[in-house]
Amino acid sequence: MRRLLALSGLVGLVLATMVFVAGPAGAADAKGCSGSGTSFDADNKQLDTASAPGPGGTKEHPFEVDPDGHVQYEYDIQGEIASGKWSVKLLGPISFGDDIADDEPSTGGGDEPMESYLKPGGISTFVGLIKTDIEIKNQGGATVCTFSGYIKIGGSLLESPIFYLSIVFILLAILLGFWGMGEPI
């Protein structure tokens, strides 16, 4: 039983470590669509721009985003998106998204505040370099657009609850590792 607990602790340590490790290097990639974005900070000063295909959004040059700012974007999707769904995946299973309006065109743009996505409850959930996957599906559920790239979310690591959760997992893994050790012979 103690070995099972120790193994569980080590699995927790690996999962906590994965929170701080981004995916493999590579250029931002878009399939079935193209687009661009410009990010602004809380004072409406321009931070960064990225295009897909085009510059920005790579691990070496991530798209910088301010959790208190906003992003203006333009898109051109090769396919019908009205009544579909969009989603943004951060760190694997963590995602957010919404339904697409019934009259949404395949080409357009907008301006999206980041606070509701990156600071739920007023607390910065994520900071630092994060691999991001965006997927847009049509009304029938078929994927018509995918984008993969990197974003760099501004803010202090000490403000992020994930940082403290990772520390708890690491301490728990160490404790369970010691607890799972056998008695000396």
C-alpha cells in the first residue's frame, strides 16, 4: 500500500512538473484558416502582433498577452462556421470556448478582453509561456480550422494559483516518496 502511495506521489510530481513545461518547439501552424492578432495591455498600449501563417506565435517568439488587456483579431476561414463552436486549449485538458453565432461570417474580426479567460474571479490563472491550440468546428461538428502556437501571458508567477498547487503536489510527492520507502534491513 505504501508503494502505491509513493507511486501516486511521483505521478503527482510529474504532473506538477508538466504544468511548467511547454510543448515541443516549432512554428505556429494554421490549417483551413488564416488570421492575425494584436495584443494590448491594460493601458491600451500595443504589446505584440502575430499572424498565421506568418511571424509570431512560435516558442522562440510567442504572442505576448496581458491578462488585463485585450486582443484585436482578424480571421479568414475556408469553410462555413455559422452555428459552430470554437475552443482554445491551454496546457492540454484546460480549455475555454463558446458557440458561434448563427449569422457569423467565415471572414471577420473582433476585439476580445482577456480578463474573463485568463483571470477568472480576478486572479491570474496562468502566467508564462504556454502552448495553445485553437479549434473551430462547423455546425455539423467537423473541424474547419486549427491553429497551434505559443502565447506568453504576462504577470507574476507568484500570483498564479497553479504555482502554489504545484508546490503542494511536489511536497506531497516528496512526503509520499519517503513514506513509501521500506524499512532498512
